[in-house]
Amino acid sequence: MTNYDYDLFVIGAGSGGVRAARMAAALGVRVGIAENRYLGGTCVNVGCVPKKLFVYAAHFHDDFAAAKGFGWSVGEPQFDWATLRQQKNQEIERLQGIYGNLLSNSGVTVYDEQAQLLDAHSVQIGDQKLTAERILIATGGWPVIPDIPGKEHIVSSNDMFALEALPKRLVIVGGGYIAVEFAGIMNGLGVETTLCCRGDKLLRGFDDDIRDFVAQEMRKKGITILLDSHIEAIHKSAGGYQLITDSKQILVADLVLYATGRSPNTAGLGLEAVGVATTDIGAIKINADYQTNIPSIYALGDVTHHISLTPVATAEAMALVNQLYTDKRTPVDYDNIPTAVFCQPNVGTVGLTEAEARKRFADDVVVYKSVFTPMKHTLSGLGEKTLMKMLVQGSTDKVLGIHMVGSDAGEIIQGMAVAIRAGATKAVFDSTIGIHPTAAEEFVTMRTAVQ
């Protein structure tokens, strides 16, 4: 037994922190965890979960419209934001309760307050000083609001889940996951939506064909997309807000959402006083074992600003617990991590983009691509298209990347990720019998290369 109050103290009860605390406690480790906002962190409360619920709600707009093409006569659909918000709140409260039970049933002591580092083995919580052999920081990220004139009029993605009423006109600034997803959500719920992006394409880091195709499909649904556009100032007006772009264009909105990135949530943790090294944006620096420059202090998940995805944080938590408290090591493989963007239609992707593949393998890259009308939309009248793309190394026949824009892309690409991680070749895909009729079978029937 040590002289510390805990063997492990976790700061932050999001996905990574909760997983580390639970798994360590299950191994007999004495664990405490502190969370000053809400159990489950961003993902459960103001991220993945409520976002996906809102995506489902928004998609009914298309479903009602599509029904007519299949012989259904429906009345004029009516949407009630208050009902959706209340239903969402009830589900989040249920999940928070589950997280609390998981921790307490595992023997983890939960502190519903902010924890601040005092030294390499101590934290301050309220008027208590607690000691721990090891401390893990898993406090996630927080939305960035730029310092521009009128920034007091801006809301973040956190605020979108608790709006008292939907705006009639919304301007979203940004071009990443959150901006693109909320553009689809709000447009689907009947809000006049404009997406303003300072880049020349949406979704930086994704395959270029995906980026272009997503913008095309979003515009078809009535979303206004302004590229190469930067907001210089926001002014309150009698009719709402006026946003002034760098080209002196004036955008008018009732609500302004900035989704221009998230920064590591390290403010108020006492990192500077203890000497924990951080980057210029506040991300905690770690080594391959999630250890900071202070040997007893560790960090993982979004607070390290590496790969900001919930499943990555939970995988890192498992790797750390196994490393510290078992005789096995389960390092996280950061290659070929699948991801999805829940815009409408969805994006799903795994592996290299075409640009990345060509940078690595030059001309030894074969591209297969298919754009088609999915069966549902041959009758729906909506005109929605699907894009599927596969990248193959010519000399080895190994599949390097798979990308999709279309209904259920996230569900389909999850299975494709297993194949890529297993090292599947194009020949393996070609020899696999498809499930007919599905969109997914296109991935096993692509025969003619684009290049």
C-alpha cells in the first residue's frame, strides 16, 4: 500500500477519462475522478450523441418529401423544436446516469468539482487536497471563438443544443465536421442556412473528390456555401446580425454559429505552476506512453490535440491502463482510423486520401470511382447522388483507402475499415460476393479504374 489517497486520479470524466478510471478500478486500482461539468464529457452532452439525434430529426425533412414518390400521401409536416430538445435532454440525462453508475459500480470515487494540480502528486478539489501516485488529465477540448469585433454575438456548437427557439436565418462559420454537420441539421429543420468557409473547399484533410461532392450535394439541398470567405466583423442590427466579409459582402442572420475548431481544455488546471509542458495552443505534450514531462502525470484524448475522436480517446485509455497496471501492452495503431461526417448525405472514410497516396506511392496508385443514384432516390425525386471511391497500390494490389458520400456511409465504412486493417487487396474485394441490391455492393463490383 502507498501513502497516497489514490493510485490513480483522473481529471475529466469524458469518454477517455471514464474508460481509464473504470478499467483501472476493475483491476483493483484505487481511483478517483473529478468532473466539473457533466459526466460523459463533450461526446455525450454537447457532441456526438445529441448531434446524431439532431441529424436523425433533420433527415425526416427528406423522408417526408421522398414518401410521395413511393405512393404515400402525407399532410404538411410540422416540426416542434421544443419537443426535440426535451427528448434529447431526457436521453442525455439517461446516459449521464449510466456513466455515473458505471463509475460507482466500478468502485471509482467521483468528485463533481474542478480539480487543479498542486504538484506532481497532488490536486486541489474545493477545500480538499488529495494525493495520487499517478494523475491522468483527460479534459478534452473546448470551442474556439475568434477575437473579432462583435464576438459577443457568436454562439458555439455547445450552445446549439440548448437554443430556446430555432432561428429563421443562420450563418455558420467554419468548414470542418461540426460546421458541415450543423449546416445539414439546421437546413433539414427548416432554417435558412449559410455556411461561410475561409478555405477553398470544405472538410480539410478529406479526399478532394469527397470535399467537392459534399459541397455539391449540400447546395442541392438548399444550403448556401461561401468559400474563400472570411468574416471580419459582426454587428447587431434591427433585424438580427450583419456579418461583414473580407470582400465587403454583408450576410444577414438571426443567429451566428462559429465552428472554427476546438482547443485543448487546459485552462485552470494549474499546468504552468507544476511545470507540465504544453504547445503554443495549450495542448499537453506527451510521449508514446501518454506521459508528460512530469513522470507521474499523464494525458490522453483531445487535450493532447492529436486525433480528436471519441473512439481514439477510449482506445488510448485502454492502452494506458494496460501499460500501467497489467503485464500486456496494447498500443494504439493510429493508421487507418475510420471516421464519418454526419452531414446529409453522410461521409465515411478510412485510409489514405488520393493526395496522400500519390505523395507516398507516386504513380503506383490506381483509382476506382463510382457516382450513381441510389435505388431509393430513383423514385424519391430528391436527386441525391452517392459517391464511392477506392484507392489501390498497383504493384501490390493492396487497398489504400476507401471513401464514400451517401446514405449510411458511416455504417458501411466501419466494415470497410476492418478489411483495410486486415490488409485486403483489390482481388479480395473482387472475389467477395455482394449483397444485392445495396449501395455497399458497389465496393465489390468496381472493375474499371478511373486512372
